[in-house]
Amino acid sequence: MENSKEDVRTIRTKRDLANALEELLQERNFDDLTIKDITDKALMSKNTFYNNFKDKNDLLMFLFHRYSAHLIETVEPWFEKHKLSPRSILLKKAVDVFVDYFYESNLPYRKMIQNDTSKSLFWNLNQFIIQLFNELRSTYFPSHNSKKTKEPVESYFYSGAISSLIYNALRNNEDLDRSQLKKDLFFLCLPGIK
């Protein structure tokens, strides 16, 4: 019984720290935020922070995944229904999902990226997309028959293309049309397939 109370407290603590980071990101640059800024906003001690996260990048990934859990939950029925479809159909849907995530997320990605002086946000964003892609790929994408390309390489390639294009477009304050961005990404990832 006491373990479940501890688990509930841990869940609440992580939630409150993530909420504090999300609020701070509405106002300030990620690189300029300190652990003290986050813990002050969450009304917690630095010890509490370090009992739950190793650093602010770890907390940022937790925040990303909080949003992605909903995203995966939303698209799972589609992938389940179409899991026997050709790989290209599944990849196209994955591209759609990732682009939609950035256009519809409540996180202020444009502001966060434009203020990203150390590129730490880019690294976190890329890692986040790799994990999302791997989650979808491991469950729904049929194994690749080619012995030349290993599956982790495929994840790095697609996530790199997606995160680089979105990151640089937002960093340069380009207003990319969502449907055109999806078409361009899909064409670049799988040339020759419409």
C-alpha cells in the first residue's frame, strides 16, 4: 500500500515539475533556465528535482513524452487497422503524425527553437522523434527485407530528416504549409513513391 502512495507522489512530482518547465518555456529560453528556476516555479526543492530527473534535459524529454503519449494513443487505432499495409503507407502516416504533432502541440516549439542558442533543444527534439519512430516501427512496421540497412539506421535517418527540417524551418521563422511539408518530407524519405 505504501508503494502505491509513493508512486502517486512521484507521478505528481514529475507532473508538477513538467508543468513548471512548460510554463517557464512560454516566457524564457530553455538554455537560460536553471534547475532552481524550475523548482522555484514548482515550489519544490532541488533535491526533489534530482530524485526524479538527472538534469533539465531529462525533464524536457519527460515533457515531450507527456505530449507524445497522447499522440501515440490517438494514432494506434489507425496503425492497428492498417498494420498489414505496404511499408510506404505506414511511413507516410508516421510523417503525417510527426508534422501534425508540431503544428498542434501546446508546447511553444517556435519560440523554444528560435531561442535555442546551444542547440541542446535540437538534440532533445531529435532523440524524442527517434524514440517515437522506434515505438511505431517496432510495433507496426513490417521487417525490412534488405540486409544492407539495419533498423536503427532507418530510425535515425527518418527522425533526422523530420527534426532537421522542422527545427530549421521554425528557427528561420518560415511559415511552411503543413500539407506541403508532409509531401516534401515523404518524397525525400521515399523518393518515387506518391
